[in-house]
Amino acid sequence: MNQHTTGSKYEYFIEQAASYREAHERILSQYGERAKVLTQKKTRVGGFLGLFPRDMIEVHGYITKEPLMKRPAPGDFHEEKKKILETVGKKDPVQDTLLKELRELKVAVESQKHYSNGMSHEQPLFKEIQDLLQDNEFSRKFSQDILQRLRRELSVETLQDTEVVHQKVIEWIGDAICIHTLRKPEQPNVFILVGPTGVGKTTTIAKLAAMHRLGIEQGENASPGPKRRKEVRILTIDNYRIGARQQIETYGQIMEIPVSAVESSSDLRKYLDLYSDADVIFIDTIGKSPKDYATLGKMKALLASAGASAEVHLAMSATTKCSDMLEILQQFEPFGYQSVIITKLDETSKVGAIVSSLWEKGKTLSFMTNGQSVPHDIQRAEVVQLLINLEGFKMNRSALEERHSNKKTEQ
Ligand SMILES: Nc1nc2c(ncn2[C@@H]2O[C@H](COP(=O)(O)OP(=O)(O)OP(=O)(O)O)[C@@H](O)[C@H]2O)c(=O)[nH]1
Ligand SMILES: [Mg+2]
């Protein structure tokens, strides 16, 4: 069944049938490919006085008078395919170069898109962490490592949670700090402190010597039970600077610790023999610029007489900037120092440079000093004590303490 009206440009039709399929077949057979369907719906038709109507499908459409697109005949299609394959097969150097450049451009655009998408997605929290690391004076290398870990190890959901991200970053900073395990004391335990000028070597020697003298040394080597006053000696090779010898001798007098000045390798050997029954022998050295290679060389030759069992520590001030710390750590390498003592922590709130430089050079930390008072202002290096100096981070201290509590005994 159909209705058919003619317009100026189109002829309209309505076709009713029992199913869509039947309607479409009829439309195709009557009007051919020019028939275009506009709408189709279900409708109820027939029945006597509204009784027993039938469900029918009604399709509205029009017949276009515009010429149809020519479909290629099967033969034409094969002809076209052959032409295309021939063009593709031909090597055109200009076209090849262009294609190559286009491909490279596409890769560059894609990676740029990926990068900018990533950044815009990450930006607020990543920027915040980056700024915090920078404010705390972490090195670029260290900050980049942390940011990469954030991208790699945290899910997109976790990255929305400021507190979790802060705590994670603090944990990773803590993991980067390695605490030196003190050797089981030999007798005598020879402890040498080297380092740049004015960082607090002599003061630190005085603090450590006093602690041992009083039997209140800290850390894993602290003897359990009643404290035993130890036999302590101090040697100094700082004979050249006016007042230097007097400074350590004054500490020695107050603490009742013998202090001797050493001028040569044979001198050093003589005193080490003489004090062979002492518990600890501390050796204070001349503060030297890490660039004064000649004096550093002489000092190294002299200290070599202390033997391989001597424990060498490098004193470095917490107020030093990161690039200088890296240089100091490098220049004092010939002394074969086993660990670093960080001094003057009380003079700065920025601990990023210390953590970054030690991490970059793979060095451990043994003690931290935080004031001029002898002997109190010194403690065994502790990860959490450093972390709590970090500014601007939200941190859960008890979780950090739990995480790092065993670190002292790890090597
Ligand atoms: N604020 C602070 N000052 C310290 C600390 N340790 C040492 N000092 C001070 O730093 C200054 C230099 O200390 P010294 O112990 O003479 O340093 P040094 O490395 O022996 O110096 P040189 O022998 O000249 O190379 C002194 O005024 C000390 O009181 C510390 O932990 N905090
Ligand atoms: Mg000194």
C-alpha cells in the first residue's frame, strides 16, 4: 500500500507494510535507489468500527531527482586498484622525504600532546611538590628523581590526595638518607675528622671526646649497663694556625683529656704506640679549602700512618650550598672517609642540600651537631631528626618514626 505526492524537486511517498523489511523491499522495487527514507513508525490500521485493527509499519520518504553517484563497475574497481598500487610502488625521493618529515612531525606532536596533557593533569600537585623540594634546597637531580617516582609509582587517584602524596615524598626522602653503622670499637679506636675550614671539626672532636670520657657515647656502640669512663686521647695536626692548638688544649684541660700535637708521620706513629692502651684516640686536623690540593696531599700522607683501621669522618656544615657540598664530598675522597658528620644544623632550616648531595655521592651520615655547646650539641644521625626540619610538607611523624626506626642498625 502506498501514497505518492509530487513536489517541485522531490516526490514524497508513504509506504505501509506488515514489517520494516517488506516496506523497504517494496520501496526499493517501486522507486529504486532514488528513494530516501525520512521516518518510519508503527501504526494500527483497518478493523471494522475500530475492532480487529492490524499493526503495520509506516515509512515516509522522498524520491530525489538528483543524479545518483556512479558506483564503479567491478572492472573499474580493479582498474583503480591497479593504478593506486602502481603509484605506491613507484619510489619518489621528494615524496619519501616529505613522508619521513611528516612522520617525525607526527611523533613530535603526539609526544608534545602527551606531555602537555600529562602536565596539565599533574600540574597543581606536581608543581607544589617541585616548589617544596626547591624551597628546601634539594638538588635538581634529586627533585627530578622524586617527581619521576611520583609519576611511576602512584595511581591517578592517589595523586589527587595531597596528604598521601606529601607523606610518600617524605618517606622517599627518608629512604634516600643512609645512616652509617659505627664499627665495633677496636682498641685503640682511632677516629680522624677531616673537613673544610671553620665547619666545626675541633668543636665536634671536643664533643665526641667528652662523650666518650664520660661514658655517654651515643648509638649502637653505647655500652649497656653502668657507664664506664673511657681512656680518651686527642691528637692534633693543626700546629700552624695561631690559637688552633690552644683551642683544643683548653678543651682537653677542662675534660682532663691529654692533648698532643703531631707534626709528622713518625710523630703520629709514636703517639699511636704510646696510647695503644687508650680506648679512643681522636685526631683533629687542619681545616683546608677543598681546593688546596697541596696541603690536602700532605695531610693525607701524614694521616696514612694512622693505618687502615682508623675511622675517618668528613665534617661538613649544613649551611653549605648543594653544589659546594658535592665538591667537598669529591675533594676529600682521597682520605677514604667512611661517613659524614653534618655540623651547624641549628644554623639552617634547609636540609635538602645535605640529603641530595649525600644521595648523589652515595655517602652515609654518622653524627649531626646543632650548636656550640660542648658536649651536648651532638647526636647520632637520625633520619627522622633530619626529616622534621623539612619545611612546608604535611607529615605523619609517628609513621615516619616507625618506618625509619631500624635504619641505624642497617648498613
Ligand atoms: N651554630 C653552631 N656553631 C658551631 C657548631 N659547631 C661548631 N660551631 C662553631 O663554629 C666555629 C668554628 O668551630 P671550630 O670547631 O673551630 O671549626 P674547625 O672546623 O675546627 O675550624 P678550623 O680548624 O679553623 O678549620 C666556632 O665558633 C664553633 O663554636 C654547631 O654545631 N653549631
Ligand atoms: Mg679546628
